[in-house]
Amino acid sequence: MRTRAILQGARYLLIGAVLCIAVFPVLWMFLTSFKRPLEAFTLPPVFLPVPPATESWQWLLWGMSGAEMTFGGLRTERILLLAWNSIVASVSSTGLSLALAIFGAYALARFRFRGRVVLGLMIIGTRMLPPIATVLPFFVLFRSVNLLDTRLCLVLAYTALSIPFAIWMLVGFFREIPVELEESAMVDGCTRLGALFRVVLPLAAPGLAATAILSFLLAWNDFQLAFFLTSDKARTLTLASVIFTGEEGIHWGPMSAFGTAATIPVLVFALFAQKHIARGLTLGAVKG
Amino acid sequence: MHTEHRAAVGDGKHRGRKEEILSVWVGARPVRPEIGEGVTPVRSRAFRAGQVSPYLLLAPSVMYLVVMIAYPWLVTLFVSLHRWEPIRSPGITFVGLGNYQQILADPLFARVLSNTLYLTAVSVGAEFLLGLAIALLLNRDFPGKALVRTLVIVPMMMAPAIAALTWKLFVDVEYGLLNYLLSLVGVGKVLWTSSGSLSIPTVAIVEVWQNTPFAALVFLAGLQAIPEEQYEAAVVDGASWWQCFRFITVPWLRPMMLIVVLFRTIFIIRTFETVLLVLSSSGGPGNSAMVLGTYLFQYAFRFWNLGMGSAIAYAILLVTVVVVALQLVVSTTGKRAEGAI
């Protein structure tokens, strides 16, 4: 009985340690957003800024409500444009890739046809293409049609990378649903596509949500593609971190405020969606 | 029709080699209906009006991918066989395999390749082990479990670029938090980012911090699917914890393990922003940390040598395919051996 208590205690201790390591850098970033420029990067490091300096947040928030303001040479209304670019690119690509992937996944899940295996492998295989290596082909492609540095090219690129992943996951979710349901719907006079929309999609809604969330995150957090395919007009939010590198060094305060603001929505998201994400990752992959 | 949709425990039917590899790649839970089973095959007589061709359903996706992925890659192949440096000269000249030869002859490339493989092996290995450990730790009901699980995946939720910059703060040699903490316990200044031998491990640390939650999440979900009865039966038979782990947990987690390893490998071979942002350069001190991603960046977007860049892109693809193929082969061989026992 004593050993069990000790083991339990050790377990909790370890969990606590893991949590500390996981959360600390984020916490630090949050605290840094309240530091004065000198405090952010000194020796010995300042843990808690007392009293907290709110300049960075004022800059960020005022900027977001449209007021013109600069902070050490940084243009703030640009943040709005970046956020908008990110949102447009992520949401559009998620929507587009889901729309295409739903049909494709349904075909792979419910039909037996020649070339099914090969097509399936090829589609999933494109997921293996490392984006950094995809950057160059995209660059060449978009350059030739003059689409560089536009939101459209980001949407197209993200969709291309999203579709294989979405198909992979959706096939797993679709197969979870018993075929009998669609068959009875079709016996009742539904067409195949009707069955897809009326029976399968509603039932696969959690899976759709998980896939949408992950596709969205993929596009939202992307750095490489945006870095190379945009330069001025279509820059996204993740690249803003590069903005904060000035000649005198990195502006840690504003960058941390910005980083915190960019991370919080994702965290809140995660709180609600973590169950779905885990389920989606494993179901979609294991049940293939 | 098919009533066995909920998988039972079991080892499944005999499979040929092709099915094995497929099932490992696509999923390894046996006794499930085959993809496409339970529905009329396209050619059967039951294919009546109201049905829609699967080719039609797949067409948009496939066409999109062909245009957006296959075509650009072909263009890149084309470019990789030419010399094209837009800044220097507008022309584009055919050089055959010249770019590839240049890559192979470049001493830096050998360094880059070994750096990348080292980073991959170390990061994926660490993420795998730590993720498994964390999943095992968390696989218990305790107060605050949901909160803990959410907090654990926080690193994964941060944009990699921001995470890299935050860690840059920590590992700074002069003012960084890590060195400060170490100095408190008497350890001298560690040259995280300015030493040739430590630059890649530092990048690895950042990657591991950020991506271990992924492994933990996947393993945790897998652990929760294992039926309790298996453990109970084993304990009744007198199995030790290690035996339970080895003969129940591990086989059940095999698909997850493969997912974690493959996923992470594919993603790490292309590491770019972590190196660029943590080390503020493409390769760190003396190019000791240059990886394939930044190597490509340097040639394609610093030197504007698109021919070389394209060739490097194919090199990365090749490396990825080889590594993934190796992993698949190893895992199926392992499965075979286990099935034989």
C-alpha cells in the first residue's frame, strides 16, 4: 500500500514537471509582453515585470482598432492586413480542400474500382512531399502566371497541401459509418449523392470538424510557403514575427504581445477541440 | 451484409506482402471491412441510375492535385536540369545532370545531409520516447485530467515561428534564461547557439519541445482504446508490469507508433524556420546546423540559383522517400516476425 502511494506521488510529480516544461515558454512569452524593452533581455533575467509595462499591449490593441501608431519604427495598421490575409487564406483553403476531399474520400471509402489502391496511395503520397521542397515548384508556377504575393496563390497552395491530408482522414471517418444506413436511404429513393449529404455527412460531422480544424491549423501556422510566396501585399500573420526584427535587434515586448495574442485563440480552440483532434488523428489513420 | 463493423480482437486473416505494406501504411486494424466492401462494385448489374461514378467523385481532387502538385514538380524537374539564375542572366541553359553533380560534389551537402539525418533521428526518437512516457503517465483518471491534457498540447498549438523565437530568447548565450539557470547551479556558460557541436542539438531541443505533444496525444488515444480485460487477464495469469507492457500495450500501439514516426519524419526532414529563427542564419556557426531546408533556401532564394534549388528540392524528396520506405520495410518485417511467434 505504501509503494502504491509513493508511485502515485511520483506520477503526479512527473506530470507536474511535464506541465511545467510544456507551459513555461508560453508563460514566459506572456510575461515578456509586459516588460519594458530593457527588461526583456537582460542579465539576470527579469521574471515578473513589476510594475507591468503595458506599452506593448497598448500598441497592439490600439493598432487593431485602427489608430495610427508606431512603436520603435514598427507600423501597426499592417497587423490588421496580416491578420486578414491569414484568415482569408486559412479559411478559404480549408473550405475548398474539404469540399473537394469529401467527394474524393467518399469515393475511396465506398466504392471498389480499378485503380482505387493506386490512386489512394498516390494521393496520400503527395502528403509526403516536404513543403519546403514544394515551395520552389510553387514559386516557379505562380511566378509564371503572375500570382506571386497574392492571397489567391496562398489559398491555392494551402489547398493543394490540405487535400491529401483531408482525404486521408475523411476516409477513416466515412468508413466508421455503417453502409446499411446509406443503403436504406437509397432504397427509400435517395440518390447516391443524396445519401452522402443526408446520411453520411451529418453522421461524420465530428470527423469533418476535426479535419477542418487540423487543415485550418496547417494553413494558419504555416511559415515556409508564406515566406517564399509572399513579400508585401499578402503576408500572413505568422511572418509578422519577422517584422519585429529591427536593426537594433528584436523588439521582444511587442513581439511577445503579438505572439500571445496569436496563440490565445488557438489555445481556446484547443481546449474545446482537443478530444476531437486526438480522435481524428488516430481514427483517420488507423482505420485508414 | 457486414455486421462486423466494430472490430473484435484478433490477428486477422493471412495477407500477402502487398496487403501487408498497404495495411501498415493505411491502417493496421484487422477484421474491418475492406475499403469499398459492402457496396456494389462499379461494374455490377446493380449499378443503376442514381449511382454516381467514383471516378467522377475523385476527379476534382485528382485534377486539382495534378495541376497544383504534379505539374509544378514536373516544371521543377525541368528547371533542375538547367542553369537558371534570374539575377545574373535572363537566359536558361541546359546542363543535364550538372546541378545534381554540383550537389554531390559540394562538401557542404554531405554536412547538410548528415545534419538533417541526425536531427531527424534524434528528434523523432526523443519525441517518440517522451511522448510514450507522457501518454503512459496520463493514462489514468485523476482530477484535472482534461485540463492537464489541454496544457500538454500547448506547445503544439503555438505557431512554430513564434515558438522558435521564444526559444531563441532562452538559449541565447549571453542573456538567455537557460544559461542563467545553469549559472545558478554552478555550470558554466553553455554555447547553445554559437558552438558548432551544440547548434543542431539546440534545434533538436526546440523541435522536440514543440512536437512531443503530438506523439503523446496519438499514443494516449491509442492507449485508451486497449480493453481493460486484456490487462486483467494477464495480471490474473501472473504477468509483471513489463510483460503487460511488452505483450499487450506495444502490439496495440504499433499502428500509432508508425503514424508518429512517419509523420514526424516527413515533417522534420523539411525543417526550415526553426533553424533560421533560432540560429538567425541558414546554418549556424560554420554551417554546422544547416539542414536540407535551409540549404535549399540559400541556393534558391539567397543566391537565386533556381536550377540548383530545384535539384535540391528533388534531393529532399528522394531522401524523404528513402527514409519513409526504410521505415515501412522495418515495420512490416517487425510485424511479420511477431505474427510468426
